[in-house]
Amino acid sequence: MEHRTDEELFDAWRLGDRSAGNLLVRRHAPAIRRFVRRRVVTEVEDTVQNIWVAVTRSLDTFERRCSVAAFFYAVARNLAREAIRSNCKASRSQEFADDHPADVRDPVDVLDHARHWGIVTKQLPSLPMVQQQAIEAYYFEGKSAPHIAAQTGMREPAVRSRLRRAKCTLRSHLDRESSATL
């Protein structure tokens, strides 16, 4: 069975041969896990498991417009995006749930570790200009969100939104750089 192509194994799996499905998953699981680990920081194993569940549920609906491997990566890409969005939403709600502005403003808490500041400053130019300005005013100049809003003429929720988006983008850069150094 090891010598069969992905397409042959997929067809056998679709017809009920679980051992063909197990072999196909074992064949692609390490690469899919690496793909997810490079993109998703937390809940990597949950995301990988969700990918195989989604693939299993799609056995009868996969239309063969691409290779089986491409199909696996498409599912992985979509679920990794969902996990990233979910992580950003969770960190946003946690970040602003606290009534203690000192906790929110602590760069160690926000960006996970002080040694990442070099990466952050290197990645700042990749952000849209309004996000760069918000991050610089908030962290480097120590200004509050209301102060930035008054200074720029934006509403405070818009300032906080830009800060959240910028921090989420910077976190993904940090995660990519951290995983590249491992």
C-alpha cells in the first residue's frame, strides 16, 4: 500500500478503506504540522487536528480540481487563518479587559518578551503609516490612547483599533522570526 499515489489512497479512503486514509495522513502530517507551526503560535496541535477532521468531512465533496496534497494545504491554510484570527481576537479582548492601564502598556506583556524590541523596530516600517504612528506614540513616547486621539483628531476607539491591528501584525512577525531562529 505504501507505493500507491496520494490520489489512489484518497479514492480508497473515500470508499471506506481507513488504512488508506491513515497512510495518507501519516504521509502528509509532518509537512502539514510544520506549515501550521510556522503560522499559528498557540493551539498548533488543535489546528492540525481540525485540519484532518475537515479533510475527513470533505471526502465526498472534494472535486479533484487540484492534487490531494494541494487540497490538504488549502484546508490547512484556511484553518490556520481562522486560528490566527481567533488568537488575535482573544488577545485583543484580554488586552483591554483589564482596568489597569499600566498592565496594558507594559511592552513585555504586550509583545511577550523585551528582547523582541529589536525585531519590532525593524518591522515597524512594514506597518501602514497610521499604525506606525499609533505604536510609536503609545510605546515609544508613552502617550495614552485618549492623548493620541486628541493629538491626531481621531476618535479613541479608532486609535485603540489601530494599536490592536498593529500589535497583531507585529506579533505575527515576532512569531515568524522566533520560529526561524529555532
